[in-house]
Amino acid sequence: MLPSIARVALPVPLDKQFDYVIPSHLFPIIGGRVSVPFGRQTLVGIVTALVSESDFPKDQLKPIYAVLDSQPVWPESLYQLLFWCSQFYHHPLGDTLANAMPTAIRQGKAASFSPYREWSLTEEGRNQFMVGLSARAVQQNRAMYRLESGPVSHSMLLDEDIASTTLKALEKKGWVEMHERQPSVKPWPKQIEADVDKPKLSGEQAIAIAAVNSEPTFACYLLQGVTGSGKTEVYLNMIKPILEQGKQALVLVPEIGLTPQTINRFKRRFNVPIEVIHSGLNDTERLNAWLSARDKAAGIIIGTRSALLAPFADLGIIIVDEEHDSSYKQQDSLRYHARDVAVMRAAKENIPIVLGTATPALETLHNALTGKYHHLHLTQRAGLSVPTTNHVLDVKGLFLESGLSAPLIAQMRRHLQAGNQVLLFLNRRGFSPALMCHECGWIADCKRCDAYYTYHQNSREMRCHHCGSQHPVLHQCGSCGSTHLVTVGVGTEQLETQLSELFPEYKSIRIDRDSTRRKGSLETALQAIRNGEYQILIGTQMLAKGHHFPDVTMVGLLDVDGSLYSSDFRAAERFAQLFIQVSGRAGRSSKPGEVFLQTHHPEHALLQALLNKGYNEFAQTALQERKMAALPPYSYLTLVRAEANDSQQVEDFLRQMRHTFESHPQFNDTCMVLGPTPAPLAKRAGKFRWQLLIQAESRTLMQILLRSAKPAINLLPLAKKVRWTLDIEPQDLS
Ligand code: ADP
Ligand code: ZN
Ligand code: ZN
């Protein structure tokens, strides 16, 4: 019998699919889009099966409105991967599939390229960088730097606050030009590699490249290379033969790591089209990038997390740079880990995958040490770079001026006077993390959260970093009415103010989420730093990753003690990774670098291991600790987050949930449920938050428990009152 019913996955938060009647003139295909009625709406969904029977009486089923594709949206292997994602992360299939489509496709538009206008530098424009740009034309320079790495669409430039008038002015000078881009699928040039100077590879680099390129089939490689050891050079060499075989490459980078600098290195090296996918693209750009991967217009796709789900005509290799980076884990909706899913994708496509980092995640390192992954090493810095020296500054009992000790200030002066740049790292934005009453100790707190307001002096307001709410700065204590309010603790804003007083002769710049809110402003700031316009750089972790600042010779880390004594079991690992990253910013060229770490706990075992023996020694110790505590990678976790207006209801609900898990027949002594406990931020935006942590020794058992407990949990009466989510293998326990 001919299938008369289509099963459709719709973008709704329900864990099921919906059946529709196929009218006789329509021919839906599995994996293709259809538009269907849903309540009063019309939705676009994906056909997952064609059947002849439904659980519902046929006369109650509605008909499909339209068939939108004659080809499946995804290649079979990616389609399968998305199913796997939905199951593994316990996220509704319809929403998982919708997540993996560019907006235009999701809305039902045709899956074909649309033309758009874009700007690029002219030959004469390029030459201006050699001549030197006029320092006064700030807006024009911003546009020039933005275009330095290649053409950018008109709409994107407008999004980044680069005005049409600025572009017109540059066009008049003959430095930039606009064209209508008609994306088309052209065959790649014969000569894949551009004619550029390439460094002579080190022995270690050559070994790594040969290892990966010897086998075209699935294998996972951990490329552990110290900062500046030439990992990118290795990636380029691994990709070259793949492109020459007519296959494509996917390069994932962390959010912060996606800079024009990085993209440029790939564009300069290869003659094939390279597309970039990141969260800042508009709908047309995203669609075009997505299509160019699918139709093989692009040879390489470089992108952040979401690029992993791009379709490829013929994928030959996946590279995950800075694989330990936490931005690879999506923190809402489909909570997938792009690195982990990338390994799964490589397995399904039967191609090699390379995880590169100086500081592997303990999970990854464990896989390498147990032989599941191949372990490749780059132990030497490439080229002229010289290693940095680490110093611990014991600040116990020392007076701190906005967080700076006298010895640190002296060291800064020494480096600045030698004509170098100094980078100060403080992972807290705003002026001060709290505003306190000097008379009674009351602290201004957010009424909607269990958290204090951060004081932002520049904008004259208090902001809650958890719910985003804002409040004008108070001038009176909310408890005793005193007007003597003082700030407690130091944020980047305050540090910036203090530094301009301490070092009036040097210019400083602050890089954090507040100072780079406007699109494109981060890039402009980074460029100005490289041009030497600033001598002191102040930053949160935004500044820690991937950037290359040849003139930074000193890095100072302030206020890191919190991460040494945190309740999150990953805090130490994160700190170690951050420390190596931050210190890697110093001495990247021929000048030796020095790192100074201010702490009240110079004797801390972890610090000692890290500073004296390096990341590997630290990681070994940390792995031992994890093993003793049966924590990942020696077990698997699932975090249940639940919230509601009534705290008691949330707690009760999770207690019942715990019972459901514990009474499961396969629940044994290799499993454990912890909680319910209040979330680290027990109240957010007016809702009370509780957690349950499920631990199991095997991934399979974890999945069995979750899968079979879910229907029972959904039947609990409180399930209607409490909002809850599962975070599989969570990265963040808050
Ligand atoms: P990583 O990604 O490991 O931090 P990069 O690939 O950015 O390192 O390399 C750091 C610098 O060293 C770059 O300027 C790069 O061009 C240079 N480099 C890489 N490999 C070599 C080599 N074999 N010889 C000389 N210079 C190299
Ligand atoms: Zn709040
Ligand atoms: Zn008071």
C-alpha cells in the first residue's frame, strides 16, 4: 500500500512527531521540508517517515499544505547525526532539526543562493596600510581594518555601525569598492595552495601532519602543542592534501578565537573559497555560507560552534581548535558539546578529526592517555619565540591599590619603560562587584536574584550580571539609611581608572564585554593594540585567547584566588587552562616574556604544580583527584535544573524525580543521585532554582536511566508547575 501519511518533526517544544495526510497531488520526501497546519499556525517541519497507518483516526488528520523540497535538506550522515543529537541530549527532534537550519530555510524559503552587495579594498586601499592611515579618520580606519581580511557585506558593515557615508567617502578616495555578489558554484582552481612563503616545518610538526594524513578514515587525534608551537601551521598542512583530493575541511574555533587574523591565515594560504560561519551573520549570509558548504562552493568552512551542523558535500577532515574551550558547549536549548558531537560526526563520516590545544580538557587527555585518541605533541615554540618565566607574587598583608600590589606596579613600570606592552588580566567586569554600607555592612542586591548588584561607574548604574536588570546608583543604605556607601572589590573599570592615575604617561585600553558591546569594536581595539596605540591592556578572559600581540612582554594576573577555592570541580582545570593561555600572550616574538601572578596562597599545591612543572603535571594530579572522587572523565553526569515561583514545589518535584531514578530496576551501586540542592544562584529573575545531579559510571547506563525515567517524570503532577531541563554532561554546574 502506498504511504498516505507523513510523520513530521515540527519546531515545537514537544517530544513527539505529528502525522499528516498526504494529498494525492503532493510527493513529500523523507528529510525534506513540508508546510503544515498546526493549531492556527502554519509551520515548516521535516518529514521523518512515510507510513500508511497512524495512531490517530485518519479522518482527524489534517493534510500537508505544501512540499518544499525535492531533495533532503541534509546529507544522510548529517541527518543521522542530528537524530543522534536529539536522543543523546534529550532534546525534541523537531527543535533539534530546526536549530540546524539557517533561518531562511527554517522559514520555508527556497534553498538557493541570494545575491547581496559587498565591499572590499581596492589595490590602492591595500597599499594604504603600508603608507600608514591618518590617525584622525577614526571611522574610516575602522572600515579599512574591517575590510582588511576580505570582502564584507554591506548589511554586515551597517550592523557593525560602519556608516554608508564612511564607505562612500572611502570609495571616493578609491580605496574601497562595492560589487553585487552573485554567489555561484565554480570548480576550485587547479593550484590549491597559494604561492606564499611557508615556514620550514619542525620535526614534531612534520610527524603530526604525516600521522593524520596517512589514513583517510576515522581516527581522533589530540594535537597538544604549547602556545605558539605552530598548531595553525600544522592544520594548514593537514588540510592541503584534503583539498587537493577535492574534499572539504571544517575548522571549528572558539567564539573569541574567530578573528580576521585567523581567517586571513587560511585565506592567504589557499586559493579555494573559504566561508565563515558565526553567530554574527545575518540571515542571507548564513544561508549563503550554509549553501556553499552543501554545494561545495567552499573548500573550507571556519566557524564557531554552530558551524559544526553545516552540511558538506564531501567533508574530508574536521579540526577543532582550542578544543578545551567552554564556548563549544551550548548553554541553552539543545545543550550539545560541539567538540564531542564533532567526534561523533567524524566517526559517522569516517574521516579524521584533530583536536588542537595547549591545555587539553581532562576528558580529552584521558582519552589520549588510554589510547582511544592518538596523542601528537608539539613541545617547542616555533620560530623566534622564547619561553616565558613565571613568578608568584605573595600579596598576603600587602596594601592593594585597586587590586594592584606595589611589586606588581614596579614590574609594570620596568616593562613599560623598556617600550613594551603590559597585559593585566582580571576576570571581573564593571567597576566593583558590590556596593556596601560602611555603617552597617548592608550590600545592594538584586531583588529578583540571589545576587549582588555590580557597580558600573561609567554608566552610573548598578547592574545584575545574572538577570540583566539595572538600577540607578543608590546614595543611601537600603537598611540604615546612611549615605556612607563604599565599593567592595575591583572590576576592570576601576582598574582602568586606577591605572590612568598610576601611569598617566601611558595609554591603557580595557577589553571586556562592556567595552566591546558594539559589533566590530573588539576588532578595532585589537588592531589598535597591535599598532602600539596602547601600552597597558586590561582584560577579562576575552583577551586571553588566541590573540597575537608581539609587543606584550609582561602579563599580570590579579585576583585569581577564587578559582583555587571554588565549589565547581572544574574550576581548577579552567584556571590552569586560563593561566597557560594568558601567559602564552607574553613573549610571542623575540622578546622574552614574564608572567606575574598575585595570590594570597602561593603554597597552593595546584599552583605549585602548574607554575613549576607545567600543565601536564597539573593535569595528572587533577586526573588522580577526579578518579578518587569518581568525577568525569571517570563517570558521566547529568544535571537536572528546575525552577518555579514556589521554592517548595521545585524541591518536592526533584525529590520525586530522584525517587523515580533510584527505583529504576537498572539503578545500581555505580549510579548516584545527589540533591535536590539549591542551585549556586538559588534565585534568578524571580524564580527559585534547584538542582539534581545524576552520576553513572557508564554512558549507556546513564542513557537508559534517563530514557526510561522521563515518561514517569512527565506524569508527576508537579511536572506541570515546574520548568525543568536536562543538561547531559554539563560543563557548568551553576
Ligand atoms: P599556535 O597556533 O600553536 O599558537 P601558530 O601556528 O600561531 O601557533 O604559530 C606561531 C607563530 O610561529 C606564527 O607566527 C607562525 O607563522 C610561526 N611558525 C609556525 N610554524 C613555524 C615553523 N616551523 N618555523 C618558523 N615559524 C613557524
Ligand atoms: Zn538579577
Ligand atoms: Zn547601612
